[in-house]
Amino acid sequence: MRFLPLFLAIWLSAVLSSQAQTTSLSIGTEAQWPKHEVRAVWLTVVQGLDWPRTTNEEAQRRDMRQILDKLQQAGINTVLLQARVRATTIYPSELEPWEGGFTGTPGKAPKYDPLQFCIDECHKRGMECHAWVVTIPIGKTNRIGAQQMRKKHPQMVKRIGDESYMDPTNPQTATYLANICREIVKNYDVDGIHLDYIRYPETWAKPKKAGENAARRRQITGIVKAINKAVKEQKPWVKMSCSPVGKYADLTRYRAGGWNARDAVAQEAQLWLRDGLMDELFPMMYFKDDNFYPFAIDWQEQSHGRIVCPGLGIYFLDPREGKWTLDIVEREMNVLRQLGLGHCYFRSKFFTDNVKGVYDMGARFDQVPALVPPMTWMDKPAPTAPQTVQINGDTLSWSGAQTRNDSPDLHYNVYASTDFPVDITKATNLVATRIAATSLLVPATGVNYAVTATDRYGQESHAIQLQLIAATQYAMAPIIAKTDGRAIALPDKGSTLDADFVVVETMSGRQMGVFPYTRTLNVSTLPDGLYQLRSLGRKGRNHRIGFFAIKR
């Protein structure tokens, strides 16, 4: 059993005694916005639950772009995309057949590579894309994945009822799953390998002999070790993660109810973090109240300096799935942020469909950008800062950054502020994150800029600064007047501007709101930062009409 420090136990009691209201963080406070935080979503392919919803390939690509646009606009920076489904794949594999949802025929290839497409689209939007690999379950016995596995590798398959599983007691299972992950990492620029169901199935016979649980844990850990070795030998910057059962083990004051990662299904996930077998965990914390908070604290205490991003059961917001209210999810997100943990939605469609307003709430909660935490435990030196930065017209450009480790490429973050030097420790100064290009369209006046480089381990360089205004000056882009943080005066539309509404966007294009075009625009709910303003006409046309900065 595990213990909570006294001060955390007292704090937890306060949380649990006020279930009807959210915790103390309020949207808009500077302290709320962490610079580093994983904001993730599981994007399911099985049975087309999230994607694809049609066999029309052009519609599939269009739907994915729309999904990713919505996720980006809500502040998501990590997408866990199901790449191996049930011994079937969404990419051309030498080991397993195609998942059938893309063509309507299991085993038949589409005319494009869905995994490559999704990676590219995520990276265009500054989001990480992790390949989600379902490990032990291989599906219904009569389906193509299980059929081919039994035909090729009968010794690795165990059948329970009408379901088939890879046998964790067979050493060849570890080798096979390692080869699947090696194939993905070798052929694709994924940011992570995310293992699902890396555990003994619930339907497996319960242990009957002393020591059998320990043996099972060694077997599952052996599979994890084999996959880790295969991944890290190919690309050591690719994050290893998994989704363990949401309660690791019984706590002193709170029991897991017989269902936990370590003792029920042989997942020693916290030890995997400690021993470097995992870089990141996404525990499936689909619970509430005292089934959630004590165990979230336990994950945080046992994180060993790695990343922990609990999964939230937002599917319970759907009346067909459960009876959750939105305040349950919001309260959990507030507590996770206080603990320094990320949050991951299960699953994408419930989020983008805005069930009970969860998308709107999440977009407000994450309205300031965040970087994915760096892999500091890899002990890699950060890249050098860009050596030059300049602005020509409305194009900010930079050059000269260099990697100082085995990272194959660099990305860049751009910060802006009316202060100088620009404070790069503040998330509210971030205007663009993880961009692959070495230039960005920005307002040419009104703010100062800073640019940093990041490598594939997330290590960030020092900043190169560009001063365009004096620190005591508060100039603005020519069209939009200075704001006091509460309202701005918009220009007169005149007779030529067809605009019923104005759209406020971040510099990275994330929409913060659509408002009627009036002479005064209320911006009191927006955090400090740099924004662009666009008109929205009757026929859907929009034009950028200026920029404004908020600094309270």
C-alpha cells in the first residue's frame, strides 16, 4: 500500500469535501498558464469510431484535416493515433494486413498512406503525432488480424471465447511486438510509440499459485523492454508511452476496488518510468471523486521526473455512456494542472462533437499555448540559439540554430511582448510553437520578438531577441488602437468592408472568438498576448484588418 504526504492528504480532503464546485484556479490568471504541459487526445480508428467515417478517400483526408484543425484550435499539442488496431494496421506493413475501415475490405490497401498523412498534418499544425499500438488483443477469432496471426504464428495466439490474444507467456510475443514498433519507427517520423493493452487481459485465468503475479509482471515488463530497445535503437528521441489502468495500486486510505495496474493486470508502469522503459504515461483515469484524486496524486508522486498525462473519461458525458456533468471534468483538469500533470481526452469524437460543452470548456482552459515538456532525463544538450533574426515587411525570419545531439532536425518557437527583452518563461508570450519553417508572418510594429530552437527531445535553446519598440513604449500595429486589457476600438467599416463579424485569432491561427462587428470589442476574457483581428463577411470571406496586444 502507498502513502500520501500529510499536506497532500489535507489538500485532498478539501477537494473531496467541495465536490459541487470547481477548484481555485480561474481562467485568465497568469499563474494558470504553464509553459510546458501535455494536452492530448486519443484518436481511435477501430470501427471508425473517430475516423475514418467513410470509405471515400478524399473525404477521409478532408475529415482528418477538420478534426486536427479543431484539436489545434482547442490547444491540443499531442495526438495519439491508432496505428495498429487488432493485428491490423493503417499503414503498409510487411508483418500484418490492412485495417478494413479505409476501403471497406479488410486486408485491402487504400490508395494513400493514412499514417503518413496524419503525421504530416499533425506536424503542419505544430502537434506531436504518436503511433498508438494495441499490443495483446488481436480481435475476434474470425477477423482477418486474428486469422492471419493464427496461420503464421499459431504458437503466439491464445483464444478465449471468440476473442484472440497474443500470449504474453511466449517469449516470441515480445520479439514480434518489438518488430511491429521497429517497423513504424523506422519508416515514419512519429514522435512517440504509445502502447495500449500492454497487460494481461481481464479474461485471462486468475493467478492460483504464489508468485504467479510476479511472474506475470516480469513477462509484461519483458515485452516492454524488447519494444523500448527496438524503438530507442532506431530513434532515441521517440517517446515511449503506454496507457496503464488508472489506479496503480491500493493506497493507504483509498482502495482501488480490486482493479489496478500492478496487481490485477501485471502493469508495473511506475517502475517502467523509474527504470527508463517509459518516457511518458497516460493512465486511464476514467473515474471521479475519491476514485480519481488520490490516485492522480500517486501518479504525480511516482513520476520520477518523467511525463504523466492522465486520461479523462469524457465519454461519460454522453447520456448513452454515463451521467457525468461537465463540472466533473473541469474540476479534474484544474486539479491535474495544480499537480503539474497534463490531460488527455478519451476520445476524440466526444471532444470535437462538444458533448455537454466539453470542447468549449477545453478550448477556454487551454487558450494559451503550451510546449510539450522536454525529455530532460535523456541528458541531451540543448541546441544553440538562432544567430540572426530580422523582420522584412510582415515576415519575421531567423537562421543559424544548430543541434548539439543526435536530433535530426530542429523546430522553432516564437515569442512576442511589448516588454524587452521578451520573457520566454511566460506561456502568454508564445505566438507560435514547434514550427518547422524559419519564418513567420507577424505584425511589423507594436511588439518585440524572441525566437528559440527546440530539438526532437524538446530541449529549448536560449532566445535571440529582436527589439522593435522601447520597453516603456506601448505602440500598436497601425490599424488597431492601444487596449487597456478590457476593450479595443475597431476601425469604421466604411462603405467597402463587407463584415458583419470580427474574428480574434492567435498568431498561430487559433480562433479565440467570433464577435459582432461593433465599434468596441470586449477583450477582457483574453489572456495577455499578441492577436490578429479578421473581418468575416456575409459570404464567408475574411480579411486581416490588424493586430493588437494585451498586456495588463
